[in-house]
Amino acid sequence: MAGGCCGGSQNDTEKLNDAAWRRVLWIALIINAVMFGVEIVAGVAAGSASLKADALDFLGDAANYAISLSVAGMALAWRARAAMVKGVSILLFGLWVLGNTVWMAAQGVVPAAETIGVVGVIALVANLACAAMLWRHREGDANRRSVWICSRNDAIGNIAVVAAALGVFGTGTGWPDIAVAAIMAVFALSGGWQIIRQARGELRSAPIHRRSETAPLR
């Protein structure tokens, strides 16, 4: 069949989309790697569970973007396997955040609200920029959808981190910070399960190429 009304073929369009997809992933990867360094230092310095949770989220996203870049253009089965790895990693991240949050709650640490607020706003701007770039790529296979889910959850999480800073400042306790870290863990667990579920469906529907069972005559 002929291409679209502009004269381009479907393959040309797919190549352009893949090039745009790779470019966006590279930008998002760099942003997330930089923000991991910023937030992990700030989280340790401020004694904030929510900042440390968000920092590890940035690290996980950077790794996930690297995985997506490595399988871009591959067959659906390989992209689905990559999405499965990412889904499992997000689930593990959620479990770690829950454990760390319980530990910090037991310690009764009161984090520095000012640091949480400033770094939280910077992280929110970074994630909104990534989400805006990834918006057009939010539909598609599990691999692309997983990237969008991560970006969406991160932006929501950063809003919660800023709210935690206000809560800590207003109450003088660390409980708002703990509550936000717990919410981020729930988002991670939910997002990871969504990705795994779609990836499993794609693996079941992916075509299986088998060698002919008929041996050549000699």
C-alpha cells in the first residue's frame, strides 16, 4: 500500500518515531542521573526518607531508560522482556522504600524541611520536563508504557515531596516525610505491577519463530 498523504512510507514514519524516541530517552536518562546525585546527597544531609526514596527512584529511572535504549527497534518479545525486568526492579524499589521508611519512623528523625522543599521543587521541574517530552510516546508496547508510567509517577511523587516539606515545617515532626515516602512506595508497587502485567500479555502474544521440524533430505 502507499504511504500517508504526505508521500512518506510507514517504515519512514517508524524510523522517525524511533529516532525521536531515542533522543527523548537520552535526554531523560541524563536528567535522571544528575538528579539522583543531587537528591541522594541532599537526602542524606537533610535526614529525609522522601528525598532518599526519590533519589533512588531517579537512579532506577536512569537505568530503565538505558534498558529501553538498548532494546529500541528490537522485536516485541525482547522489548517485553526488558519491560518485565523494569517492572520487577520497580517492585523491588517499592519494597526497599517501605523498609527504609519503617526504619526511619522508628528512629524518630526530624528532617530539614527547607532542604526537602528546595530540592523537591528542583526535582519536580526535572520530572515535569521529562513527562512533557515523553507524553507523545505514552501509548504503545509495555516498554514504552513503562517509561511513561515511571515519568508520571515521579512527577506525582515530587509534588508529594514538596507537600512533605511544608508538613515537616508546619508540624515540626518527621511524620509528613515518612507518610510521603510510604505513598511513593505504594506508587512504585502499583506501577511495577502494571508494567509486569502488560509485559506478560505481550510475551504470550509475541510470535514464536520455530525452525522447520522437517529435516532436509540427503
